[in-house]
Amino acid sequence: MQTNTQIQDTLSRPIRDLRISVTDRCNFRCTYCMPKEVFNSEYEFLRRDDLLSFEEITRISKIFALLGVKKIRLTGGEPLLRKNLPILIQQLSKIDGIEDISLTTNGVLLTSDVAKQLKNAGLQRITISLDALDDETFKNISDVAFDVDKVLTAIENAQTVGLDPIKINMVVKKGVNEHSILPMAKHFHNSGIILRFIEFMDVGSTNQWQMDDVFPAKEIANVINQELSIEPAEANYHGEVAKRWQYKDGGGEIGIISSVTQPFCQTCTRARLSAEGKLYTCLFATQGKDLRHLLREGADDNHIKDVISAIWKKRNDRYSELRTSETVLLPKVEMSYIGG
């Protein structure tokens, strides 16, 4: 019988969070993630047989739980493109040690029925991406024909079934949608929904990132504070990625994720599993470790556990702290491939 083991990397960071990509496909072509110039009709996505099965994902998640993982987040691509996703959530919810299961989505497939199925299967929280409230800006970023109302309806569907808390992720890119910061803040003020602003990051190699395009966390807070007074709030837990701010009038809170200007590598406890079973120890990694072949070639759980443990114990990633003009040019894994 296997026993739980709490492992740490070379910087004494435990492994607590596992982000699982269930597909590399998406129905959006966001310019900061899957630009259409690259991810077009000729782009070769993973074949169905390449993807980990639900049984394989569940098995590997059980092993991660034995190493200290408490939280699982399902990502993509767009995870709701993966058929029968509630079945996977139901399987994951039965794993001993897993305390929290969440999902990140662009929302357009989150109908009321789908939201209900996800909730009933064991999904506890949901994060929905929304980068602007006006259709013109929204479509310029997402590069698809969906209207903002489609996403707002998805948010309502999540609320109706009791997914709580609901978080909204807005990636802010200078010259593109910083004018939407205040309208977004006003819209979700007093709503019970947590709006999180994310600095435009140099994830992958296709989004043409440059520092001049970053709208810094400090400026985001200043824009909001000019009309809606905010003050810093304590983190909910050690390693929380978003710096919390609360409205002074009691209208709720916002979060700002500042991976570029205020790195938080020292408290990162996240591992990432790609849709075809590669383990990445950093969002900005250049390569991953293939675990799928272990699952499919007969390795037992103890062996796989030892492999994952050895990888994590050697982990020394702190890309955002060390970012330079040279590292920005490295061929890093795409965010659409391993999730945010």
C-alpha cells in the first residue's frame, strides 16, 4: 500500500497544485495565446490517441496526490471541448487527498446544462476568461465571432448552479485593452465575483511578447483606485498567485497577477501536465518529461511516483525572477498546450 510523501524542490517549495490540460484545441484564437497566424487550418493538433484517457489522468492524479497535491485545475486549450468532461471530474473527486477541483474556460460552451453537469460531477470552482466588455475589443483579442454576451451568460450559468467562488481572468495588454480595466472593475464590483487582472506574459514563442506591451500591476491598481478605492488584503494562503485587493466600500475584491513586474517564483507550488502526458515544472518551461509512456508501457504506480518525485526534487525553476532579453527568446512551451 502506498503512503503519502510530501516532497520539496531545491528551493524548498512543496508540490501542492496540479494543472491538467485535457486538450490542446481551442475555439478562440486569442492574440496573446493562440494567434491565428500560427494556429490556423494547417496547424497539426494532437490526435485523439495522443491524449491521455480519463483513466490515465485519474491514475496519474492519484499518484500526484500521494506526493502532496491537494488541488487540481483542469485547463486546455479550451477544456469544455473535451467530450464527457464531467466523467473525469467525477473520477477526480473521489481521489483521497484532493480537496479542490476547478476549471478554467472561455465560457462559450458553458450552457446551463453543462454547468449543472460539471457541478453535479464534483467541480467546485470555475474561472472564466474575459478580456473586455465591449464586443469590438473582445473580438479583436479573441479573434472569433462570439459576442461578449455569450460569456456573460456563462457567468450567470455558473452562478445559478452554485460554483463558488467564480473568478474572471482578464489579460491586460498595453495598447489593446487597458481602457477596459475600469469598466470591468465597475461591472463586477458588488457582484460576489472575483475579477483578476493578469499582466501580459512571455509564455511560449508565438505571441510576439515584448516588455513594452506589459501594463504593470501597479498601474492596474492605480487605474481602479482613481474611481473605486481599494486597499491591499492578506493572501488567502501561502503561494497564492494573485495579490488581493479589497474595495474600501465593501464591494468585494480583485486580484492582480504580476508575473512580469513582481515575480512570485519563490512560492510556486504548481506542476503542469499536458494533454498527452508531459510533466512541466514551470509555465515558462522549454521542455517537459513524458509520463505517458510509463502509463502505457506497464510501469507500476510506485515507479511512476519515484520518477515524478525525482523530477520535482531537482526543480529549480524561477524564470520570472531571472527573465532577461535572452531568456525571452527561448523556445518555450505554448500556454495553449499546458494551460495558464
